[in-house]
Amino acid sequence: MNIRSINLSGCGFVTDWTLQMLSRYSFEATHIDLHCVADIGPAITDAGMVELIRKSPRAEVIDASWCAKLGSLSLVTIADTCPNLVELDLTGCSMMSDNAVISLANSYSGPRLRSLKLQSCELLTGDSVQAIGNRCTSLTVINLGACERVRGSAIATMMMSCPLLTNLDLTQCHQLNDTNLSTMAPHFTRIQRLRMGYCRNVSEDGFRDVARFCVSLSHCDVRGLRKLLDPSLMKLSEVARGLSHLDLRGCQGFSRAGIDAAS
């Protein structure tokens, strides 16, 4: 028996032993989905994940989101074992280190990656994001939400180095500031989906610079950006003619007149 796709998402009965048993039949597997749903899902650690990945060298898509007990060893094993990897979701895997992400970026699969989700990987800094920008130049999707230690300058460098990027999540990246946004702004012409809520150092000046270039934007989430004002909203509505979803919750600087005029 050769398994080509593994989907154990939301299965609370799954343990390291389960993965070790599956690894006997996983050589052909290209899709591995182990993500937790509302805190319910595989109770796995590096012990099981490493064994499964070592026996799944053909994996192209791996989703281990919110498997919070996974550590850096799992990611290093993915980097060493899966040369065909194109999508990786490690959302909520808070023990991932810079060195592990750098190993992934420098691996054979680094330049092939199209989607990388690292939301709430709280230990990451600008070093790993810099490595992503240097090597993962085929990315179309990047999620760095709640990576609060990442420098804004590293995000700017990554943005400028990934010419195919269309989906960008920088929610709660508190080190991102107006200067960084002004540097990145011309590269927002290709961004279709943008999430930038609760970035406390982003204000009207930086977002207005970004809005000038958002010609492809269809979805925009700027929740909690309290320093935004009507002029940036007006500029966004003027430039982003295809905008269909706009989340302004908690944006206290917008007036009713400004919102009505923009809509």
C-alpha cells in the first residue's frame, strides 16, 4: 500500500505513534495535512513528525498549522528531505527558530516555495525573513502575522526580493513602520490580498504611500490601525478599483464622511 495523500486534520486521536505507523506507507505521499481545528487535532511532536517526513520525500504540500508541540527539528527535516515542497503552513508552531527557517530557505526547495505561512512563530527575527527574501523568490503567499520580533527593514527587503508575491499578511508586525512602508510601496502594485492590522507603528503617512500603488488590491484588512486618516482611505478607493473587501474595524481616525465618500 502506497498512500498519496494524508489528511488527519482535526483528528484528536492522532499521536506520534500514528505518524510512525503511517510512515511505513508514505513514500508516495505528496500532500500531508495535520492541521488542528479550533485546538482539536493531532497531538504530535518532533518524534512522530520527523519519522513521517523522512519517509515522505515526495511531499509537495505540508500543513501542520497549530501543531504547537512541533519544534525546529521537524522543519529542518522538511528542509533536508522534501526537495519538491511548494506549500508549507506552520501557523501557530511557536517553537520554530531562525536557524530552522534559514535551513528551509537555503534548501533545494527554497527557490521553489510558493506559499509559506509562519503566523505566530514568535521566535523568528529579521534574520530568517532576510533569508526568505534572499532565496525564496518564487513565493506568491507569505504570512508573518504576529511575528513581533521581525524587523521592518527585513520585511521591506523580502518584499522587494520576491517579485511574484500577491498575498501578504503582516498583521501585528509591530516593528514595521512608515519608513519601511515607504521603501516597499512601489512593490505593492502586484499585491492582491493585504492584511496589516494592529501594526502599532504604522500611521497615515506610511499607509498613504502604500495606497498609491495598490492597483491590484482586492482584499484589504487594516483593522486596529488607529492612526489612519481619511486621505489614505480616499487614495486607496481611488487607486484600488477592484477592491471588494475592506476591513476597517477599530480604525478610529476615519470619519463617517470619509468612509461614505470612499465607498
